[in-house]
Amino acid sequence: MDRLVEMIPLFTRSLEETVIMVGVSLFIATVIGIPLGVLLVITQGNHLFPNKTLFHILNAIINVLRSLPFIILMVAIIPFTELVVGTSIGIEGAIVPLIVYTAPYIARLMETALLEVDRGVIEAYQAMGASRSQIIFRIMLREARPGIVLCLTIATIGLIGATAMAGAVGAGGLGDLALRYGYQQWDIEVMLITVVILVVLVQLIQSLGNWAAKKLKKSV
């Protein structure tokens, strides 16, 4: 017990590193993923900006990136990561592959959320003379807010799992802690505590996401 108390600063630092990786990666991936998701929707079929070529290119790229397990993607883009941040290890080296891994995932989830917006509502606003940009920002994104919140919740939880794997390249965080103490040193106590922290973190995020989505659904 005394040893575990002494390790509290280590657990705290690892949790902080995980939060930093998830927070920075999620923010940038969201900035990239939401527009990609919108493009996937409005360029397909007979939607607002039908463009089969652009849709198929985006769809193919997203499918390829989503088909790669994170650990493989992280290794495959090491040259790109080093080009962007100058290193492929540590927190900085993990954030780039985390963004590349998460942005397509958010884009696909966004596509699903936006496609659930009633086309009848969109057509009604088109008939009233609303511009396509107004329909995207004031109708589609607004109507899809509950779904978007749930999408980001799922993406955040997926990111937490990916940061655990990023521990394999010395990125720090709870994954690195579990790998060094739980796996390499077979320290069951540290492994169990790390698992508990991750479970609690995921439960908190999921509960907060569900609560926010319900609130937004009532206001739509």
C-alpha cells in the first residue's frame, strides 16, 4: 500500500499526459473531421453539392485510413510525423497519428449523424429560398447537434484507447504506465489501478456525452 501511495504522482502525471493527448488530438481532429463529414454528405447523390468524383475520392481515403489499426498507422506515418513535429516519440510524436486516426472516424460518424436529418426539412427550406450555406449551418448542423455530440463522445473514447497503444512508442500516459509496470514488470496492482482509472474516465465521458445529447435533443 505504501508503494502505491508513493506512486500517486506517477499516476497523476500519466493521467495528465493522457488528457493532453486526447484533448489536443480531439480538437484538431474535430476541426478536420466535421468539414469532411459535411462534404461526404452534401456531395453524394442529389444533395446540395452533388459531385460524384469528390465524394468517391473522400470516401476511398477515409475508408483506407479507417481500415488501418492504430498501431500500424502510427508506424506507417513515422516519416510524416517527423516532418510535422520533428519527432516520432513522446506526446508530440503521438498526437499526429492520433489526429490522422481520429479525423476520418469523426468524418464517418458525422456523415451518419447528418444523413439522419430529415430531407423534407431541407427541401422545405430550399423551397423558401434558403441558400445552401444557410441550410448546412442553420439546418443540418443544428438539427444534427445531438448526434454530433454522441459522435464526439464515441471518438473521445476511441482516442483514449488509442493513447493507450501510443504508450508503445514512449508517448507517456496511462498506456505507457500500464505497459512499463503492468506488462514488462508484471505488476498486477499497477495494471489494475490503471484499468480502473481508464474505466472511470470512459464512464464519465460517456455519461457526460449522453446528458449533453439529451439536453440538445430537447432544445432542437
